[in-house]
Amino acid sequence: MNYKIRSIRADEWAAVKELRLVALQDPVAHLAFMETYEAAKAQPDSFYQERAVGAAEGAEKAQQIIAEGPDGEWVGTLTVLLEEAGTVDWAGFAVERKQGHIVGVFVRPEVRGIGLTEVLFDAALEWAWGRGVERVRLIVHEDNERARRFYGKVGFVPTGVVVPLAGKADERELEMEFERP
């Protein structure tokens, strides 16, 4: 595999934006992301500049990790957010211990199945463990079967926590976790 796995740099906001817009056009984007293509496209450049700075190499509260192809094209990404014990998460749940939260997982369809997602997850877990987290979690839509199977394959297990979706009473998201070894 001739791909480079690395954290983004703060000045790469335009590539962050481009890959996000590609991800939001994926056929399962409505299940995988809490944002629409239209909403993301309407964001000003300053939004992506701030996002890149907050998750770039050296940032302490988040890290966006990418898979970069031999030609320099970004072909995959995920972001790890740090959640501190004693805070409340985005869904209103109490955070009981320091943890990582993986969001924004995407790999371009043409390179799926070659192991890039596994390597991205390895890098995410390594970054999170290096910050002293006790577990890493993610939230996945109950109907996103492909993602749920993959997360199970790399060691994430369901916790039983169900996250209701605002404005969608008939849909749920499920928490999965990977405990620190």
C-alpha cells in the first residue's frame, strides 16, 4: 500500500473542505453524517479554516487524520475528538471519563476494501491513547449496516446506548466503543 497516513496541517483547509463535500455526496451520507452537502457547501471558507486549525497536527482537542494517495490526493479521513470527564457531549449525555470520539469517517469508493480504513482507525486509536483516554467511541446510524460491520471488525462493540435523532423519531443511532487495552 503506497498511501501516507498523517494528520492534516492547519493550512490545508481547502483540501479539508473538498474531501468533506465529496463525502457528503456518498450514497449513505444521509446515514453517516449529521450535515448535508448543501449546508456544508454554503459554509464560508473561514469555517473550514477554523476546522482545520482545530484538528491539525499539534492540536490537543481534536485530530483529523487523512490517507493521502501516491499522487497527493486525499482518499480517506476521520477525526478524533477528545471528550473530558465531567462535560456533556453533543447529544446531551454526560461524559463520565476521558474518551475519544471518532467522527467523519470517509474513504473514497474507489479505494475501499484495500485496508485504508483500518490504518486510519489504527492512527486514530494511537493518537487517542497518547492523550490518556480510557476508551474511544463512535456513533453509527442503526441502518448503516456497512459501517456497523466494519466497526465491529476493527474491535468496536455496541454499548447499548441509543442516541435519538432530533426531528426523526423513527430513527436511532447506536454507540460503539473500543476500550483501552
